Amino acid sequence: MASQVAQTIAGEEYTIRPYRSGDLQAFLELDTVVWDREQSPEWFRWKYISNPFVDFVPIVVAEQDGEIVGSRPFMVFELRAGESTFIGYQPADTSVHPDHRRNGIFSSMTEFALTEYAGTEPDFYFNYPNEYARPGYESLGWHTVSPAVTHFLLRSTTGYGNGSLPSKIGKTLLNPALTLRQQFRSKRTSVNSAVSVRRIEGVPYKRLATLYRRNIPTAFHAHRSEQFLRWRLSSPVWSRETYFAASDSCTVAVVIRTRTLTNGAVLTQIVDVLPFSGDDRWQMALKGAVKRVITDHQQTDLFATVGNTLPKELLNAFGFMSNDRLPLSYFSRYSTALVTRPNGDPADENAWRYGNRPIDDPTQWRQTFIEWDTS
């Protein structure tokens, strides 16, 4: 990459340059200011240094008078569609110091990265910006592909939305919905007694990679090789468990992870399901695994899953609600969407096709929390 670029933005002098090894502490301090969290050097090393698909740290920073005031990291994925594999860069953990916002730093860092990465590492870019950031991406050539919907199963109103929900509003609007779903759920979640479920601590990467190969999607998704899973599912932020459910010789794995949010609520994410799909035996085994996950985690305040991790029928049966519909949409801070961009001229229609598939076609994507930047 180029050493650096000096720019005058909104009358201020900034240096846009690649990340250097001595930037770690300043990067983490800026991350804390912007995202109101305390990430560790271990988290940084996992996410941006240990990534097996790139041999440098894919981060651009903005500097003024020796102080880092902006950072533009990229999380690197090996993606697959059918028999073809690709490298996809996902913008992640973007930070601009509050004192330097609205000065064009976001765009300048992004343009620097697009220029430096052009024709090299990534095949294309994909990510999940919110409704406020999306126009900035679209102005730089990204296409909006589809809404990125999260489904939640709430045991309480604690932890959903921007911190805890106001108690009066939560009791008025959400609690009745939760009560009705709880009553209805018990009638729809019975599991065949022939289904056996086993829980293990951690993630058996090799076995998951084997299950993945039994039914590989033709749409774009993260290529779940053992190498990829070992990296992707080792973030120090979460604790992880894997549930194996068997139904008449059909085995399904459900990977979950749990952590405590800053407001004290306990979140459990259903991260992945392997194989991705199957017949009636697969459906029954998956149902047994999800029921066991919910039963085992009595301290969890909210469960979450994204995209098409779980079939719609299963989500409804267990009482999951999507954040793009009432009542949860009332409390959602913002909506997110999948956006994509080729590593090339976005005005060239041919640049949008990889493996003979358009990357801006919503039917050509298969997404779980594995594909999302959720640490």
C-alpha cells in the first residue's frame, strides 16, 4: 500500500495512511470513545492479525497532529458460491472521533482503501450498514441488496433496543406480546422422542466442516472450511457451545455463543446451523436442538438469530419476532441492510458478477451470524 496521503478536508489537515504496528493502543482508545466499549488487544489480534486470508493488517487510519482520529478496518472472509471461492472484505468497527465528524474522514479513508486494494486482494466488498451510514456507501459505489433482519426471542424487555426498554412502554407494548407467544409456543414446539440432543462446550471445527460439506449452498456465503471456522469462532468476546441433534441418522449442529451486554442483559446468539438445510429429519433434529438451547439457557434475556439461519416455521413456533415489524420495530435503533460493491469500476455492469452470479442479487446470498461482523 501507499505510505500515506495528506489531505485538507473541511479546512483541516489530515493524513490518511495504512495501520502501523504502533497504532494498537490509539486504535483501541478511539474504539472505546466511539463505540462505548472496552475491547482488548487479544480481540484485536484475533480479528485483524490472526485472520488466515490476508497477510497484512487491513486497516486505514486518519491522523491529525500525530493523533489517530479515524479508523477504517476491514474483516476478511473467504466466500463461496457453488464450486467457486472468493475473497470478500467487510468494513468493520469504523470509527471517527466525535470532534472530527462531518469533515469527510469516513469517505476519505474509504476512497484510500478502495484505491489501494483495487485489483489486488478482495474480489468484492460486502457489509451491513445502518440506514444512516448507507447513503455514504451508496455514494461510493455500493448497491443495497436486501434488508438485514434480526429475529429475537425475548424472555424480558431488558436489553432490547437502546439499552433497557422504558419499563412503562415495555410493559404496555411488549409484555402482552411475549405472554401470548409463550402460551402459544408450548403447543408448537413438541419434539419427537426419537430425537437425541448432545451439548458440548466450545466448537468442534473439523466436525462442523464435515457437516457443512454435506449440503453446500450455491449462493454466496462464508466458506466453512476448518481453517475458517477455527478463526471465525474464536473471538475472546464470547463463550461458545455446540449442540448436536440426531433424528433417524440425520445429524444437525447448532452453534451458539453467549455474552453479557453492557446493560447487564445476557444475550445468546444462534450463530450457525450445519448442514444448512435438509429434509423432514433435518427439520425435526433442528427443532430438538433449538428447544434444548432455549431450555438450557434460563439466564438468557434474549436470543437472536439473523438472515435465514432458522426456517421461518421454526422461528414462528418458538416465538421469535423480527426487528423490522411491530412490536420490536418500534424499539429498534435503526435498520440495517446488506450492501455490496465490486473491487473495480462499479459503473461496469460486468464487474458485479462473480462465478456468474450477481453480488447485488438478494437471492444469491445465504447469511447467518458467521457472515455478519458481530465480533
